[in-house]
Amino acid sequence: MTLPTTSKQYPWVVIERPASSSDFNVRLIGAPENPSGRRVFWGKSFEGHPALLVEYSPEQWKPAPLPLFEHLAVYDYRRMGTLAIVLNSDGMEDFFYRIALDIVHSLQGLGKDVSREATILRLRRWCAFLKPSRARLSQEEQKGLIGELLFLLRFAFDVYDQGEALTHWTGPDAGKRDFEFGQTFVEVKSKRGSANPIIVISSEMQLNTNDSERLFLYVTEINNAMLDDSKAFTVADVVRKVRGAITSPLDLAMFEGKLANVGYFDEDDYSANRWREGETSVYEVTGQFPRITSESCPSGISRVKYQVDLSCCPDYLSSEDFLLSAMRE
């Protein structure tokens, strides 16, 4: 979220430095920033650096890699049940204040038992956003994300509770497939209108299956739309729709983390790219479905990218009901 700040607003100004190098002086964050009264504190380190401290239940601790920042340090004091995020660079208080308020906002409504997990998820989002090499999503990437979000909203949320459904959305986490439901897998493909039956397969491993696995292609048409099209939408519109459907703050934090993994951030402007949804279709990849697999590739050939003409695949057409049934097995 974007927040105007001035030096007069910085809460660390009124906090004294602690007397011991192992301590923080802290002050509980009050309303309106922390209306739920979470155990979150403004703090100052022995070196005089601003800090944000988040208490959690130590018995809920489990291994999790902490994100690395150029100007911030993240410490996990397991015995005390406290995460400390410390600004190590002078002159960046405005930057740190924005991150701190975002974390505090994300913890509203959460219990102490999930505060650590939610804080780490939010920090990972910021870490991804601050990568020097980060770029906004291309048009093809926007279409791909839209397709996955629509499948998540209409299918995964229909079969599973939201947290579990988000766990099954494995594409953003470098999973083998976009969605993994036990031994049933779904690849979501976005393509242009019905006149163009081509989908792109990104590797010789994407359509691999073994005898115990079932693989479906969920293909949706995502076409460019005119600015005055009343049914047009942006990728940001679809993100907001999914956000609005998620009821748990922790599930929402997980969703934000996955968006960060695919490179989507609200700070990027996607208003110029408008889309309109067309027809959808479902195919089951089985038998002689036209595909290149890692097993069929000669030794020495890899990173194969190819196209499949779906007009040649009518025998493999399935249905949304059949896909939903397979997801429930």
C-alpha cells in the first residue's frame, strides 16, 4: 500500500537506544495502525537503528528461510518468540516505514500462532519486489496469470478450502505443473480466439505423465479488448476479484506471496492492457495425445519448446465436470 510519510511521523524518534547491545527498546504499536492490538512493536537497536518486532508463539516455530535484503536485516529470536526486522542504512526511514506499516496491516485479524509465518510471507513479497532485475509482466505473462487465477477461483476454490487450494497452485513456486492435486495435474493454457487453436508447450517435461498420473489441459481464450469494451478487464481486476474471495488473512498472505513469485505487484500499472475472456475447453493428455516428452527426446536434446494444434485433438476433449471429479479423487 502507498503511504505518504514525513520525518515527523517516524515512530522511532521518541524511542531511546537500549543500554545493552543484545536488547531492543520497544513500544507497542497502537491504533489506528494496529487496531486489532497485535503484539507488534516499534523498536530501536543498540546501534540506534529503527526496527519492527513481531511476537509469535515459539511452539509454532518451524524451519523457514528468511529473506535477504540489501538494507534490512531479519533476525529470528526463537527462544523469545520474536522476529526483528532492522533497518541498517541511514536515510531510508521512509522506505522502511512503508514496509513496516504493510507488515502490521497484513497481521490484522491474525492470531499469534501464525504471526511468524505471515510476516515471513510478507517479507518475501517485498524481497521479490525489490530485486534489481524485476520487470513488469509481459502481455503473454499477464494472460497466463489471468488463466491461472480464473482456474483457481472457479475450480480449485470450488473443490478445496481456500488455503488448501492455494497450496495446490504450485506453478508460482516452480512446481512441475500449474496445479497439483495428488496424482491429478492441471496445466492452464491461455490462447487467442477460437480461430487460433495453437497452444505453446514450454518444455519436453511439461506434458510428461506416468501410469498413475492424470494430466489435464485447461485452455481459455484471452483476447485483447478495446478500452470502451464493457466486458473488458485487466490482470489487476482479476487479482482484486480473487483477493475479495479469500476470507482468511493468512490465506491472503499466501496468495500475495505467490503473486510475488510470478512477478505481479500492485505498484505496476497494467491499465493499458485490457482483455476479454472467450471460450474455455478441457483436454486430457493421455494415450497418443500429440506431445514431446523427455522420454521421447533423443539423448542430448533438452529445453524443447513447441506448439500443439488443438484442432488435431478432438478425441481428447473432456469436460469441466469430469475435471472437477478428477480433482476430488
